[in-house]
Amino acid sequence: MDPAGLGALVIRRRSGSEPIRADGETVTTLGEFWSWACSDLANNTMRGVLAEYLVATALGAAGGTRTEWDSVDIRTPEGWRVEVKSAAYLQSWAQSRHSPISYSIAPASAWDAPTDTTSADVLRHSDVYVFCLLRHRDKENLDPLDLDQWTFYVLPTRVLDERCAGQKSIGLSGLLELSPLETGFHGLHAAVAACTAGGAHDPRPGRREAPAAVPSGRESGRDAAAAADRVIDCGAGGA
């Protein structure tokens, strides 16, 4: 039952042409607001949203609108539940060095938007994780919209559950030790499909190239595991 009309809003996709009005007069547009608020694609918040959109687009799941607090980031037409994490060496602000690469993998309770309730179970709710790395290292020509500057690592959630248990974060070197599928944008669908099929994961240490049907990224990813990274090893457990 909807108490006093306080149920979830129905969010409709907007085009950007919608007017922002004052006293019935258009003062600007939604698109102008988006340009003002969202043009910095290198900051952690917007880069993360962009990464979700890129993965959703590759998986044919970018219709409708993004759900801010769902238990997983993407739900595909095939029923796959996908968690998306992003990281980058370069930030918007002045840096003294490249940022170390680290991803959150913490189990969490799930919030249900329609009922405004939180589950008691603390776990990883997805079938697959996609770790997105904006690997470009030169601020002069950094462009998050150039997908050749990204590499994607795809890993079944069960591998994290088996090897990383309650661990909260993982560095890039630790991730590569779990043998994720590495791919470029156009190989994401095949990589996620392979990881949801079960039995496709190679438990041997070291990065795996994506299968032949999955184009790999332009860089091998080995440089991304440089000693400057803060590595959190799955074998060491974690809080």
C-alpha cells in the first residue's frame, strides 16, 4: 500500500531539451544543466557513472534510466546481474603522481527502492564484476570518451567470493592474479556471457586474455600492475 502517495517515483528518460522555467518563462534547459554539472568526466563520481553507462551500452541494457541505489549496477535482458567498478591513473585535480589503482569489492546489504527496505544479508549480489580501467596516463590528451583509452576486466562474482571472501578492496595486481577476462569495449558482451556461463574461469594465477570472440584491449595491462599500485592480495584476507 502506498502511504500518503509516497511510493517510488516513476522516472522517465529525458532528452536534455526540457526547459527550466521561472514564472512560466524559460531561463535555461536541462541540457545546459547537464553540461554544467557533468562535463568533468575524469572525477571519480562522473567517471564511475560513465563506466556504468559504457558497460550497460555494451550489454544492451542502457534503455530507461540509471537506478541510483539498486543492489547491482546493471540488469541485462538476459537476466545477468552486473556490478561495475571504475578506476583511473589520472584525476581532475593537480597530482604529484599517478593514482594507485584500487577497486571496492566489499560485500554489502541490498536496499530495495520500491519498499524502502534493506536486506539483512551482507553479500555480493551480482553474477559478474566488470572492473573498468581508464588506463591513459597523459593529461594532455586524456579523453574518457575515447574508448581506446579504457581496458575492462571481467570476473565471475563467485571467484571473489571464493578467493576474497569478506575483503573490501583489491589492487590491480591482486585482480590480475584472479585471471579476469581482459577486453576492450566491443568484447564486453562476450566476456560477460563467458563469465556467467560458469566453468569458464581459469584458476591459474595471472591475467587471461579474452577468448577469441572477445577483442582484447590495446594494452596488455601488465604495465597497469606496476609497483606503484597499492596491491591488496586476496590470499591475505581482509577486513
